[in-house]
Amino acid sequence: MRPRFVCLERSRLFSALKARQDLHDMIAAAVVVLLLATAIWAAQGRGLVLSRSARVVELSRSGAPPADVPAPPVEPVQYADVTPDDAVKINAAIPFSTAPNPAAKPFRLASGSEDYARSVDCLAAAAYYEAAAEGDDGMRAVVQVVLNRLRHPAFPKTICGVVFQGSDRDTGCQFTFTCDGSLARIPSISGWQRARELAEAALKGKVYKPVGYSTHYHTNWVVPYWSGTLDKVAAVGTHLFFRWQGWWGTPGAFRGGYAGSEPAIAKLAALSPAHLAGAEVQVAGEGAVTPEKLADRGARQVKIVSPGGDAFVVVLDKKVGANNFPALALAACGQKDFCKFMGWTDPHKAPKGFPIEPEQHQALSFSYLRNRSNGFEKMLWNCREFKRADDSQCMKTS
């Protein structure tokens, strides 16, 4: 039999350890609350909280909008200055809304038009660059937010207008991929095709129900200024989805019509023939030129090295910028099923045709190869000359 005093000492030890753990848990909870309060207070101090949306009163799910309250403003996205770990804790402390979360109504756009082609690729770009890592449901959720915004009076009335809203400003974009350089990363063929399939399904009336009428979302490792002023309604992967409070977040507010006349987005020229066909690109300060002239104005052709005109050796104008090289290649290749575009910025190192010598290969600045018979398409840069955020875009050099 063990001495009684040993049992008593162990009992006291366990009690002390439990009290210490309880105290630790209380402190951790207090820290999370303090961080959340600090983040919201800091946002309020910068004048970032949606003051007008705070005036929205709770109304019935049906009926007209309040006469004296305009649609909430759409501000540039800004974040509280907290670490990713603290952001996860802060976001977890914000409860999900217990109010009903009805599914959005289907959206349908007839296929076959230029508007449809541009809409598909704008939706696909949002899905791929914002949520490809979250899988199909993550991409469906982003597409649904875009269509919800289209129908809300606070946002543009074209799909491309919604996706690229504010993308002309470094800090004004609504979808971060449109202004943070992500579009320089060319998607895989299979990834881009899947994103387009999901976009087309949404334009044929497919609804992703879990996010309801959400108009906002963010990853759980950041804290946007608005996270405490909107209703959190769903989580899909690491993305959290929100709708406006009051009448502006109810189904009755989502009655906006589709305007059509989708704009051509120059930033999608490397991915989308529909946007390449009408986009204007600034080239070397010479003013706006159409893609039909890109090959002449930004890439001086040395020689077409195949009788069918499906391979190009060119001298690239370095002033055009490395991110515009894909547009030059696509302008030259057009709709050809097979095309090879090889560019050098140094005219003295560019070959006059095939065969290309090893030292000329090493001096290659940019290349594009397309072979639709086997689904291959690849763009590569010489990363010793042009730095790329994604190493998979770099040529192999010795």
C-alpha cells in the first residue's frame, strides 16, 4: 500500500497543474478578444469602417430598401496589422450568423457571343487565381461571389467589370490577383480548363448554395477592416464568406440587371483570345495599339522559319516589358493549332533561322510553344534577364 501522504501530494500537484492550465486558457482567450478589439479599433481609427452601412437598419427580408440609406460603399481592401497566426484566432472568434442563409438565384448568360466568351474567362481567372488551391468548391464559391456582386447595386453590372474593379490601382483592386502580379503566372492547361468549365456551369445557371448571397470573402490568415461589420455566413477551405448586414444583405437587394458590353481586359490577353481580340496595350510609350499590330510594334520578326507560318524567330523590344511578351506571342500565333514563338532582346544574338546554335539558345529571352493536338502550351522566360515570381516559368539554362 502506498503512503497516504504521497497520494495527497499527487492530488495537490494535479490540482495545481489544472489551475495553471485553466489560467493559461483564460489568458489565451483574453488575448484573442484583445486582438480582435484592437484590430477593429485600429480600422475605426483609420476611418475604414463602413460608416454608411452602419446606418442600415434591420428590415424584413422582403420590401424596399430604406429611402435614406444608399447602397454601401465599396472601399479598397485594407488589412489589420496582425500576424497570420493571430489572424486565424481573431477570425475564429467571429461567430457565424444564425440568420437564414438562402441560396442565390441562378444566373444565365446565352453562349456564342463575345460578351459570353469574355465573361467565361474573367470568371475563370477569378476562380483560378483566387482559389485553385482550395479545389473545385473553393473556385465555385468565388464564382458565386462574383455573380452576387453583379446583381448588387453597389457593384459594376458586367462580370469583367466586377472582377477587375479597381485593378488599375495598386491598392484599389477588389480581387487581389488583378493587381498583385499574379497574372504573370500562367496557369497549367488542365487547371485553366477546369476553371473555365466551372465558370461556364455558373453561366448556365449552376448555383453554389453554401455561400448564399455573400459579396465578400477573405482567407483566414488575414483580417480585413470590414470583417467585424459584415455577417459571416460560410467557410469553404481557408476562405471565409460574408454578406452585408441589414437589408443590403437580403435577397431583395440582389435585383441588379446585367448590362452586357463586357470590356476587353488587356491583363487577360495572354490567356484569352476573347480579350486579346479587343484589348489595347501600351507599347514603349507609343500610344495604344491593337493586338493585330503587336507583332510589328513590339517584336520585330527576323524570319518565319516554316512554310506554314507557324514558327517565329523575333527580336523583342525590351521596353515592352516581360509581362507583355505573352500577348506578343499570342498575337503572332493567332488561332493556329501549332505555333512556336522564340524571342531575343539582343538582336546580335538572335538567329536568322534554324538550326539554332547552343549559344543562341542560351541567349533566348522568351519562348512560347503551343501544340493543341496533344494539349500542350507553355510560356518560358529567361530568368537571368527577367525575374519571375514562379520558378516554373523559367527556362533551364546551363
